[in-house]
Amino acid sequence: MGRVEPETENMEPQIVDPENGEALPPGQRGELWLRGPTVMKGYVGYDKATAETLDSDGWLKTCDLCFFDDEGFLYIVDRLKDLIKYKAYQVPPAELEPILQSHPDIADAAVIPYPDEEAGQIPMAYVVIKQGSNINEAAVMDFVAEQVCS
């Protein structure tokens, strides 16, 4: 988290809707785009990668999911490439992992996207249970469902 003025040190930031490229107001989550003289011109010999990373006006798409508050502080929330695309929803693993880790029988957890024909992707969790625990998969799934569906 840090305060970023509209044009700090020759770098111009903006938060953009990743679906349509439109700038978003403070408080709205979107992708952080940067523009300035220190931003790369592209990848040598990789036109496709350059086109995916830079727009025609020189904006670098960071793939960081962020928002500015009303005072100009930048909050980095997650990575767009890490988001799980479940049906029409974007599910951030960074929001599911702390839920799993809050369970008294779980020592650690990591969530990744898993391919699914119907939904596109589904969240899949790897959990490390605490020594002596006999928690099972169904109990973990029920615990998460109670937290995210309430």
C-alpha cells in the first residue's frame, strides 16, 4: 500500500476494468495500468506478448488487481492471472486461503484454479492439516461454504 499521486516521478497510474479497458473511479477494483518514460517498449521478437502487455497508447498492463482510495492510496488486492474464472465470477485465491487457514485443524492452505468443463475453472485447495487432526475433505468444504455463502 502506498500513496500514488496522479503523476508521480514521470509515471502515470490508472485503475482499469480488465474486461473493457475503461478507467475506474477511486474505490473500484480493477487492473493497475502504468504509463511513463521508464515503461518498456515491448518484448523483442514477441509481438503477441507485447500486444497482451502494452496497449496502443503505451499503458503497461500490470496484471495487479488494485484500487485507489479517496486519498490516493493504492491498495494491491490480488493478481489477475491468479484469479479463478468460475462461470461468470472471478474468484481470488487470496480471499479463500485465509478462510481455510482460519480453521483450527488447518495449518496451511493454497488455492489454485482447476479446469472444469461446465464452469471453466473451479477452486482447488491444497491443505495441510494440523498434527493429530482427523478433519476430512467434506468437513473442509462445508467450512468454506459456510464462510463464503453467508
